[in-house]
Amino acid sequence: MCGACLADPPPFEHSLAALDYSFPWDGLITRFKFHDGLDLAPVFVQRMLAAHATDRAAHPAVPQPTWLLPVPLSAERARERGYNQAWELARRLARVLHCPADARLLLRVKDTQHQLALPLERRAANVRGAFAIEPRRRNDLRGHVVAVVDDVVTSGATAAEIGRVLLQAGAAQVHLWMLARTPRPQDR
């Protein structure tokens, strides 16, 4: 854990990052996310599975997730892209891990400004109240370990907001699985 996480613990128990968001991966992830690069999904999933296997060996006491939930896109953003890149990762991971993934359990209920367009200190406020659990399915999460799947995590604001929503809905633990993390400036 970093010093910031020790001082202000995030609402997720465990995190897993397959890559740093840096060359050459940053360009490939951008193509995957914004330029119809779905052909890259299998390669990214293999990287995530390798990171997961390494993590399992290093932390055998960390429970396996019982749900994989992709970070949902707004309806407008989903129409623009034609797909949700986090769902493309989650559904492929679920198939290999024999764990259910669901793109309709965690909802985006508020369209927000692109996090990329905002300074780090404004990102948490931007996503506050943006997510909810499908009301008729709240019991599906009670007592379960949920892994939130995302493509890139920079500030962690989106993951933290989703983590709070999942815990309030009764999830026992929330884990964060990301394809890539943006290194902090001091780590570059």
C-alpha cells in the first residue's frame, strides 16, 4: 500500500494491475478504447490473467472474486464507441476464470464529464453519485467478493466511487482489477 492509501484507505480490499500505462501499452490501449481496437482484447486479457496468476501465488489468502463487474459507460459514450472496453475485458476474464460477469448489475446513472479532461483533484467530485446497483438485483451482491474491471486507472476516483456503491449494496469485499495503472509522477 502506498502512503496515501494508508492515510485514506480506498473502499477496495485488493487491486491488481497488469501493466503500467506507458509506452508501448498506452498507444495500444488508446486504440482499444477509442479506435475500435477490439482485436487487442485477447492480448490484454492474457496480460491480466498472467498478473492474476502471479498475484494468486504471492497472496494466496486473497479470496477469488465471485463476480466480475465492468465499469459501466454512459449511454452516450457507449453509443459513440459501440462497445464498453471494460466489459470486453471482464467477459473474457470471466470465461477463463469460470466466474460470472455482468454488465447490467452495476449501472451508470449519471453521465459525467470525461475524467481525462479533468485535473486529478476534481475527478472524485465528477463521479460522485454516478453509479448504482440495479435495484431488483441488490441481493445478488450480498456477501460476495466483487472485482471491478477497468481498462485504465489514474486517480482511482471512479473505482473508489464504485467500491463505495458496492459495499453499501452488501458486497463483502471489493477488488479492483485494471489492465493498466497510470504511474504517479514520482514513480515514472
